Amino acid sequence: MKKYVYEETVISHALAPNIWRVLTNFGDWKLWDDSIEYIKLNSDLTVGSKGVLKHILAKEKKFEFIYVDEEKKLGLRVKMFLANVDFIFNIVEIDGDFYITEILEFSGLFGFWYSRVYGKQIYRTFSTNLKRLSERAEKLL
């Protein structure tokens, strides 16, 4: 199945545990990503656990975690009408620096349509949001 992908990476001087701590503090996501009104979990942070999120471009949506690899990868899937939208964060160390990558993947029959209607708008915020995430994590040092 074809995927439509948007991706951005920033270099952070924060340590992976601090990046992970900020990334998984869902109550404070709006402090570094102002397009998210809220995220609420229904259970522990594990693959398959569910929750709801409210993005400024959409109504409240249910999601499911598709990746939870502590201090390395976090991914959640929102099911839309005839499409999936995956929000994925990777944390990789290279030569003492940590690279934070945000990936937005659209798939399914209407994946192309959602990627054009929502993807471009969401992608515009990636760089700023990732820098804010990094800055918050660096303050935890």
C-alpha cells in the first residue's frame, strides 16, 4: 500500500531519556506542539494501548500506539475515513548528538487526499515543534 510521508529532523543536545520524558508527558504536549489541544491515554504506554487526541485541524480522534520503544521510537495511529495517519518520533544518537525525527505517514484509499489537505499544514509546524521539544528536554539536564 502506498504511503505519503512528511519528515523532519533536528539535532538535540539533550539526552535520550530527557527527550523521551518530554515526548511521553502527554499532558504537556501543547507546550511544545501548539497544534495539539490535548492527548489522553486510556491505559499504560504500550503497543496497542489507546487514547484520544484533539488536533486543531480535526475533531477529537481515537488513536492506538503502534510503536513504543523506550528512548528510541514512539508512534501512534489515528484511523480516519478510509485512511490511517501515523505520527512517529525517532530518537537516534550519532557521535554524541541526538537526532529527533518526526514522521507523518498517510496510507489507505484516502491517504493521498488526507496528505494533501492536512499533511502540508501539519508538516509546516514540524521544525518549530521539534526545536521546542528539544529545548524542553535540554532544560531537564
